[in-house]
Amino acid sequence: MAKTLLESVTSVLLDETRGGDRVTETIIAEKLGLSRTPVREVLHQLKEEGLIKRRQRSGISITQFSHQDVSEVFDIRAVMEGLACSLLALRINKSILQKLQNNDRKLMELLSDNRLDERRDKDFQFHQLIVQNCGNRRLVKLTDTFNLIAATFLLPLQILGKERYGEVGRREETRKHTHSQVIAALKSYNSVKAEKAMRLHILEGKEAILRSLRIRQQSGFG
């Protein structure tokens, strides 16, 4: 599955800003091999949603978010992606199912190899694939407008830092509500089961992030 422009820009932002480097529209465009115009449009979208800040001298930075921000975005995403998953269960075909299964298989390999950046991209793509194929154009547009999926990848990494965010990711293998369960629900064509599986998966992810944030604060880093 090819990356969307939003995914690509978000990925560059994550990679560049966590190192403390100055990031500009030009740098992002050069790294992606694109003109500045499409990159500018995505950055404007991210800025409008409060996910990034743009300053002439310091460049682009990811907004600092609170625990409440994290919780709110995950809660909204759970509802919207739960609906998307419910709709997809009624129309899923072998091609989409195979893409989801291949993605999940690769994700588990990346977890065992501790390849955070690639894991993040695969995780991102899994959720995008479900939303983009749910059949409800307004839901797809609404999800894109609020950048909900991108937000939940930007927020925890910005707050936790790469090392602790990686620790959260490595716990995927021990989580109760996984991508595999979402796929199983979709495969059964059961819309109620699919919606529940996705909601539980996202909310469990939220709790894992918030738990790590609390530990970080107690350790004197937050």
C-alpha cells in the first residue's frame, strides 16, 4: 500500500523533529522529492488542526500536547474508526483482507526486530486502509479533515520521546485487542463484532500511552 502524502509528510516530521533539527517546508519537499506546493497544503492542514506550529525563524515544530489532548483524540478516533470497521465488515473483499493480513504479518516482524520507524508506518497504513475502504465518503473525509490517525502518532511520540514510545510499541505482542482480532472480526462479516474489536484496540492503545505518560511524570521527566 503506497503512502498518502499526509503519511509521508507526517513521517518526515516525526523523523526530523525528534532529533531537534530545524524543519522547513523546503526540507520536507526535498526529502520527499516533491514541489513545495503539495507539501505546503498538507502542512497548512496540520497547522489548522493544531498539530504543528510554523515560525519563520525556527521552522516547523510539533505542538506540545497534554494528557487530555491525547485522551480526546483517541476517544474520537475510536468512535469513527469503529464505525468505519463496522461498515467495512459488510463489504470487505479478498483483496482488502489480504492487504490487512500482509500488513499485520509484517508489523509483527518489525516488532520483533525493534524497527520503530517502519512499525509506525505499517501501523498507520493498517488503520488508513480500513478507513479508506469503508465505503462512506463523508466518514473518510471527516477522518482526513481532523487528521485523527496522524494525530495519535504525533502526540505520543512528541510527549514520550522515541525510546519510551518504542517501549509502548513493543508491548503490542502482549495486548489483548490486536490488529489480528480486528481482521478476524472483519473476516466474519460481523459488523457489530468488527466495530467492537476496533474500538477496544484503539482504547487499549490510549491507555498504554497514558500509562507511560504517568510513569514518565512520576520519574520526573514530564
